[in-house]
Amino acid sequence: MATIAHPAALDEAHVGDIRGALGTISADDLAPRAGLSAKLKTLLAIVGPGLIVMCGDNDAGAFSTYGQAGQNYGTRLLWTLLLLIPVLYVNQEMVLRLGAVTGVGHARLIIERFGKFWGALEVIDLFILNALTLITEFIGITLAAGYLGVPKLVAVLLAAGVILAAASTGSFRRFERIAVMFCAGSLLLIPLFLAVHPSGASMARGFAVPSLPGGSGQMATVMLLIIGIVGTTVAPWQLFFQQSYVVDKRITPRFIRYEKVDLWIGIVIVVVGAAALMGVTAAAFAGSPAAGNFTDAAGLAHGIAAHAGRVVGVVFAVALLDAAIIGAFAVSLSTAYAVGDTLGLKHSLHRGVRQAKGFYAIYAALIAVAATIVLLPGAPLGLIIEGVQALAGVLLPAAAVFLLMLCNDRAVLGPWVNRRGTNVFTSAVIALLVAMSVVLTASVLFPGITERQIISIFLGCAVASVAGGGWVLIRSLRVQSSVEVDRRDRENWRMPPLNMLSKPVMSGGRKIALTILRSYLAIAMVLVIVRLVQMAIAH
């Protein structure tokens, strides 16, 4: 199989030595990693993209969403976290593979392979959702600071200064060291869990026995929260961030297996942290008047302090502050990378502000706008956070569809294209996400919907998905049976420059399917907003 030595990188800063927070790998270091020591040193140099994207996943919105699940429903929604582990891995493994093999960011690939129309829709979705998500990070900062006795204005200005300064040094390594330091703060959730010590039996039951708490008349609220859990755990910004960050870190196909280990480290941290938050809030509010009456993350801190003492409440607030800052790092960079990709701007943390003015201007503008909005009085902070996570869950199917198509594009990934098992699993995940949004839509339109009716909707969607997926599988088997993928010598294969690739032709059926999906998701987004307004009025 022919190999390609030159990368398709759009910014020359994306080519060179890997200078990670914990080590360096020279661009001309082609030696095999034979011993355990060599492999460990390589892993330490590679660690970063997966760790940061997953710790950024447990951000202020996650604290609020998982805390709300624990306060309102105890441990009965823990089962959702187990289901999300393979979803997290498969989605993020696909984008890290795209980044390492192509040398190009996610937004640019969508535009080049599917056209400006579809690319613009995805980038606009990302921009709006990321702007809203960044607001939730600053909401988390103000709530944590308020509990700790720090004035809101002071907290917002200090946090914005840290977030801006960390990314603006012109040194990729310096930024990653700061980000990894904040990632270490995620471990505060472990002593928090040990201090509150939720019931082990209750935790085990929550993981092992799926249930939809709330009863008839409350299904819309429960489904909104479940979709929020999905949206905060597997958010669209993660796809754009990790691919661009892998490119910016200069990771090549030789190091994909190390990057997968980095990703698994991050997944363990995010799932353990999410479970700890649900367990802690479930134990802290069990039997109290506040059970079932979530307000915001500050209310969680006060409830935890009332149950386990002021020091434990402070630990929660510090962990929330840390999570909001690392989340703001990742979400802001995700947007700046995507816009830089789209507009052809120089977009790398290896560059200083003078060398990449547009990239840093986008990053700074997002932070400034979010910080300003949070300082406005009277905003329903708790509902804003819940709404953003739910919108992320609703928009995820569209992002996942484009990701799946890119990972089956042989011109883009060559010998690294998806295997059949990955395609089947990802297609099933997309179908499940769409089914969840259908249930949410139905629960808003028909507030009295029951658990049995929800199960019926899921079964109906499953039948439709199996029928559609079977048809697609048969077609793919016919096409692929004559052309097998040669996966030998994959580590030396990279995508050619984009201008050397032939433009793919999108079939009429695919265009119709994408149009239907986008139209439906637009309706689902409107209904999420309707449900949030209803909840705001009810409160």
C-alpha cells in the first residue's frame, strides 16, 4: 500500500515536535517503543487531548445536571452513566483518529467533504451552543464564588483573566500544563464522596436497575433531565475540540494507540466523577425538605454542607470552580478552532497573539460576552444550565451523523476507515438519540404520557432503525465486497492535502435524510425551549 509522507495540515504550526505537558517527542524520532519505560515516557508526552476533553466534560453544567439527578431522584438515574461509557469512547476515538490521520480540524473536513451549506449549519450550531455553554461555565464560577464568599464581579473578572492568560502565552506546552493542573482538581470529587459516604447498596441498585422516576405527568421533566445527562456527557463541542487539539498537539497515526489510553484515562475520571456527584447529592438530600426541589449548584453546596459539614461544602464549591474553568478552556478553544478552520485563520496554541490575532480574538470575545451576560441580574441560572445540556443532547445526532460519514470516507481516512462493528454501534447510538428526542417531543405535547407509552415509542423507533439500518448494511456490503480495505502499514498513512482529494458526490437519498433529520431536530429544539419556559413559569 502506498504511503503518504506529507501531511494535509492547514497551519504550519501543526507540524513539528510533540511538546506535551509531561514530555516531548521529536518529529524525527521514529524509534520503536520496546520497553515499558519507553512506552510510559511516550504515553506521558501524549497525554492531554483525551484527559482535557473528558475533564472539560465534567464542567459546571455537569455538576448541575448530575446534582439535580441526585437531589431530585436519588441514585435512580445512575444507570445512564454505564450506557454512556461506550458512546463516549466510540465517538471520541473516531475524532482522535480523524485528527491524527488528516491533520485537519472537524469543521474544515465537514465543509470540504459535504459542502459549505452543511458545514455552515454545523458550525453555526456549534457556535450558538458553545456560547450558551460558556455562559453556564461562568454561572458555575459565580455560584461557587458566592458560596465561598467572593463577590460575583471579582470572581468573574479573575476567572476570565485566568482563562484568557492560560491560552495566550504562545506556548502549547504551557497551556497544557495549566489545563492538566486543573484536570487534577477533578480528583476532589473522590474525597467529597468519601466524606459524604452514600449507601453502597443504593449506588449498586442505581447502576443495575434502569428506571424512569417521577410517574405520570412528570415524564417530560425526567426525559429533559436524561437528555441533559446525555448532552453534558457526550456534547457536540467535544468532537470539534478533540480533533483540533490532536492536530494542534501534532499527534500522528504512530501514536493513536497511546492517545486511546489517554482517552480511557479521561473516561474513567468523568464517569467516576459523575457517579460521585449523583451519589453525594442523593445522600445529602435524602429525606430532607429540599429533596426533589433542585434550584442550582449553590443550593447543592448548602445541602451538602448541612448534611456533612461546612468543610465538605467548601470542597464541593472548589471542585465546581475548578470544573467551570477547565470547561471554559475547552469550550472556548473548541469554538476558536472551528471558526479558525472555517475561515482559514491561523489557529494554534503554538502561536502568540500577534501571530494569530483572529484566533485569539474569537477566544477572547466569547469569554467577554459570557462573563458580561452572567453579571446581568435576574437570569434563571438553574434553568439556563439545564436547557443548554438538553439542547446539546438534542443536537448531538446531527453531529454524530457527519462524524460517521467522515469516518467511512476512504479518501479521508484510507486504511483508518471505520470497521463494520463501529458503524453498527454508532448507527444504533444515533437512532437511540433520535428516539430520546422523539420521547421528549411527545412528553411536551402530551404531559400525561406514561412509562409504558415511552417504552412503546422506543420500541417503535427501534423497529424503524433496524429496518433502515438493515437496508443501509445490505447496500454497504454490496459496495464494499468488491473493494477490501488494506490496513497494512497504517501508521505511515496520512490524508493528502485537501486540494488533492476528489470531491465526494452526495446522493439524493442522503440529502433527503439529512434534511429530514435537521428539520426534526429543529422542531425538537423549539419544544425543549417551550418546556423550559413552562418550568420557569411553574417556578
